[in-house]
Amino acid sequence: MTRLLPLCMLLLSASLARAADTANSMDVRGADGARIPTRVLEPEGRIANPPIAVLLHGLTRRKEDWLSDAGPTHGGVLKDELLRAGYRVYLLDARRHGERATPEAKPGALARLAHQGEPARYVAMIADTVRDAQALLEAVLAKGQPPRVLVAGYSMGAQVALLLAAREPRITHLVTMVPPHIDPSMEEVAPSRHMAKVHQDWLLLTANQDDFAPVADSRALFDAAPSRRKRHKTFDGGHALPRAYLDEVRRWLPGAVKAR
């Protein structure tokens, strides 16, 4: 957890090239009635029951990261790959991010408070975001089960993705990029406490010089998941993965787009 504050600064300083947003909006409400800003991008071609992908952004970021080719996420590349593969893609803002920003309680400030021994509001932000993502899945899956349900996340989004996968067995595929190590004392939002329930096909991408996700912690997460099909790739570098990480996702995706 002590690594979260510098992580905020790293991600805040990364540029976000604004991309044209041609996505449709979707009206989704959380369990507490809060509006969840969500955008939907339709796949190439006409597919009666397409697979779906939910993309989760990092700390201090926003859903538009997945519309831009800029770092650290380079998310537009992954989004385009999914659309070409036939996925309907859903983007949502985490609590206190993007359209849901709260100037009186910024994500970086909440991480700083957690670092100082006051984690309650940080934990609530993450836990509410997990519940929001599950509410989005409930709304989408109420119309029927697609052939594949993929959840992908970068940094904090990867943390949320792992927690969501542990709660939602209807997720079939999982891609997580540099999930940060979270102190196990924050049990509700620490992925290490929930890995025994992660059974999905899983691609984990980490880096060997990542102060926020040390090698030993990432390996422990990977080893703890009972997934039958899983892969762990480690890159040279830090928390901002090289753009080449997308090639690894691209190589893994053909397995994800085959019928189960």
C-alpha cells in the first residue's frame, strides 16, 4: 500500500491524447442508485450475440483511456483489437474518476490517506467500483449469456478486475496489467485475499522493476489462482508497461475468441 502514492503521481503525469468518442451511452445504476457513466462500442460486422469486454482504467485515469493510443495504457490499440475480434466493448468510470470526479475527495488524496493509515475512503472507492462493474454486468447479461465475457484492467483497473472475477463466475476471460500490491489488511479490496475464487482463463502482465507490483507479489497472485488456463508474462521495466505488452494481449486473444 505504501507504493500507491507515487503511483498516483506517475499516472497523473502521463498524457492522455483525446480521441473522438463515437461510443453510445448506456444508462446503468449501481446498487446504491448512483449513475455509472458507461459507453458502449459496437463490434465490426453484425453479430447477433457478440462476446463482450469490460475495460477498467487505472488510478486517477478515466474511461477515455481506452479511446486513446497514448500511454501509459495505450488503450485504444486494445479497444480496436477487441472490436475487430467481434467484441462489444463497455467502458465505465470508476468511483471518483472521470465524469464521477469529486474535487473534495480526489483519488490521489484517498491513496495518500490510506498510506497514512486511514484507508476507509480508499477501500470504499475500490469496493464501490467493483460493485458498479458487477451492476454493469448484471444489466448486460440480463439479456442473455454471450459466448465470452472478457474483463480487462490496467493498474487499479486490474485490481478491480481480479476482485470482480472472484465475485462473478459468468466472466470467462481475464486480462490484468500490473495490478498493484495491496496490503492484505485491506481485505475487501486486496486481490491476494480472493485469488482462490479466480477460475477464469487469465493473462497476467507484469514488469520486473515495478515498485508498485513487486515480482514476488505478482507471482504469488498468479500461483494462487486455480485457473485451468493462465499465462504470466513479465516485461523489463516499471509500472508503465512498454507498448509491446499489447502484442502479448493480441497473441492471447485468439484463444479468448474461440468458442469455449
